[in-house]
Amino acid sequence: MENPIQIKDLSPVEPNVKQLLELLTGEKGSFDSDVLDINGFFERRSSGIGYSQFNELLLTLGYHRVSPEFFQFLIDGTCQVTISASLGKIGDLENGIKRFRRLALFAFGNMKFAFRRLSTEPVLLEEWLEGIAPIDPGEFKQRHEPIHPIKEISGEDTYYLGYLIQDNIKKALEKNPNDSQALAEDAKGESIIQIGIKNYQAYLASDHLDVYIATSMRERHEYYLANRWINSIFSHEKLTPLKLRWFDPTQAYCLNRIDKGLFEGLMLKRAKFTIYFSQEIDSLGKDSELASTLAQGKSVIAYVPTVDDEYTKELLERLIKLDTEKDIRQVILNQLRIFDPKAAWIDPEVQRWLSKPSSMNLDSAKAKLKSTMQDHYDKRAEVLSKTHPLGIQVNLRTGVANGVMVVRNINDCVELIYRIMTNAMEFSLEEQIDNNKKYVYLKENISGCIYRVVSGDPMLTNSFWGYYLNE
């Protein structure tokens, strides 16, 4: 079966066999032989180049021989050896090498090591090809429902699972044990917590988990927004047939700090990949969940919202609905404080609004809030995808470097989830020269983000793989 990973591969503009073999093996041949006109040999062979002849060509240039299964893989992407199979022309070799480079970066993150292993270990090659073969979406329809379904807590009520409202209720009752509003809140909170505890137990009993959701939530609207994003993603018509199971932190409650840490660590271990929600404030805990996922060699999708007029309008409407005691001016000032705390010190317009809220021009204030949020989320997307070195992290077991995939809308997030689950991800292979060193990137096509990388630093590469390959 053809490798499902689609790649725009790097190769010479005019195929040269020696150069192609360097791409295949990840190194130059030991011999600079002029015994054979290699390009001419290919062109003159009307019957193509067979397995034994290909090995003779490799030996002539100082490379090691390959297995019959690997030669067949270069021809058609399978391990089903056909004795008469051959590479008909240089273009066939080029296509086979492109196919190999797809697999090499995806599986090993290292061309030379991938060639040495996969070209001589047919069982390993076959295992990898089976592992990345497309999965029929229809298989997911056969999944059974959990015997302990998650009982949904509405987005407006998920806040009761947080420690902030619990502390507020406790303080209000300590001040006045007969406070009717606090008593009502306490009763409602207790009922929500009981549902959260049962959901926590349901997650523990679930036989498998597909997706871990990494969030950071303190304020009521943060719980609501996270819950809304989660529902928008997993209720999407493209994902519902897959019968996915995901860990939703807005639905579970665990009282003990130690147990909560162990519980979430277990969910991270069991999930196939993580969705990281970038929010108003990104916490140490959430960032560590991103890093932990990458260190396991799993994918991370970072959802960073795109702020436009509709996003700003909906946010303000939701904030006012969730906190009826504040008017729109107070809500805007509070959001500006979160997204741009320095504005109170350096922005004369914000200073004027703070001293006299009634002077606020709502259109101007909404425009400023939109611009401030845009800047916050755009910078966060830039950090995760391009500038921060920890956006690329190493699988601690294999040494393969993994990158975060940043998406800016729900539809892209849904499509990427679908492709991960069905082994249908698509990539482009690109190179970049930095300080006269060539770096090779495998970029995921939806996000445009680095998924795998080969360093251009020869000393780092030697030390890095010398360590990992000798452990």
C-alpha cells in the first residue's frame, strides 16, 4: 500500500543517481568511483535495474546492500517481493527515494539511521508501513459505547468545579451563615461536584482514550469558553462518526491535589494526542502537559483563536450574561486588564476610562479590546509555532524531534483531528539554510508547522544521535 503521508520532497532538479543515493542513505558514498557511467547505465537498460544490480551499484559507490523487501518498497511502496521487479528509469528511483524520505523523517527523524535500519530489517520496515497505513473511518463506527457515559455539565455550570467559586462561597458563608444566595450557590455547587466526581470515575474506568484536552481555567467565562470550544469540536459532523473518547477537564472533579495530578498524568499517558487551548493566561500546568505529550512522541494540536469582530462581540455578550452585576464598560476594562495590564500605566485613553468609566466610548473601547486580544493570540501562535525552542521537543525514548501544530479555527482543528485518527496527515518537506547549515523540516500542511526536523549542525547531530543510538 502506498505510504499515506503526502510530501513535497527535496531532490535534484535534474535527477542525478549519485545525488539521489545520497538523499536515500543520508550520506556521501565512500568511493568516488568512475568505473561506471551510472546515469548512462540506467538510461541504457530497457529492462530496468533489478535487485542484484541495485546492490552492485550501491557497493560500487561504497554503500551497504539493501534487503529485497526494501528494494521492493522503493519500487511500489510494499514489502511483497517480486523477483522480476525493477526500477525502470531514474525517475522511478527518484520516486522511490521520495517515498523513503517520507517514512524516514516521520518515523526516525534521521535519514542515515532510518536507511541503515529499514534497508536491512524487513520486519521493522513492514511494521512501520502497517503502522502508518490509512485507517478506514468505517472501523470507528464499530466501537462500543462506554458503560459509564460522561454526564454532561452545561457550560454555564462548569465553573462550580473550580476552586475559586468554592472559596468565594465558603467566605460568604463564614461571613454570614444565613446568606440565602451563598446557600443556594453552595447547594448547586455540591450537586455539580457530585456529577464531576462520577465523571472522574467514568474516565478512570474507560478502556481507551483518544484525546487529552489541556486547558487553564480560573474565571467563570474561561470554563464556559473551554467547554464551548470542546463541544464545537467534538460535535462536528466529521468527528461524530468516529465515536471518539476525550478527556474534558470541564466535566471532571477530583478533590485531592495529589490524586488530581496522578489522574491527569494517567489521562496524558493513555491519550493518543493532546489538544492545547491557548487562553487568556496560559499556566505552567497546561504548558507541562504540552511538553509531556511531545516527550512521549505524540502529536499536539494547539488551538489559538482568531480574534475578529464576531469573536469580540460574542465574548462580551457571554461575559455580561455570566456576570450580571457588571455592565459592559466594567467587563471591557477587566478584559483589557487581563490582555494588556500595562495599559493602565501607559495608555492615556484607558487611564481616562478607569478614572471615569462613563467617559468610555463603547465603539472605541471594543475596537481597542479586539486589537489587544488579536495581538495577544497572534503572538502566542507565533511563539508556539516559530520562535520558542520548546515548540520542538524530543521524544525521550527515540530522540525523534516533535513539533506543535498550531491551528487558528475550529474547522482546521477538526480536520487535523480526523487526519491524525485515520492516519491521513499530509506533509511538505522543506529545507532552510541558516548560517550556512542546511536544516530539513517536515511540515504539516494544515497548520504549516514543523512536525519533524533534521538539524543542520553536524556536531550536534553527531553527539545527539551518538547518544540516542547507543543507549
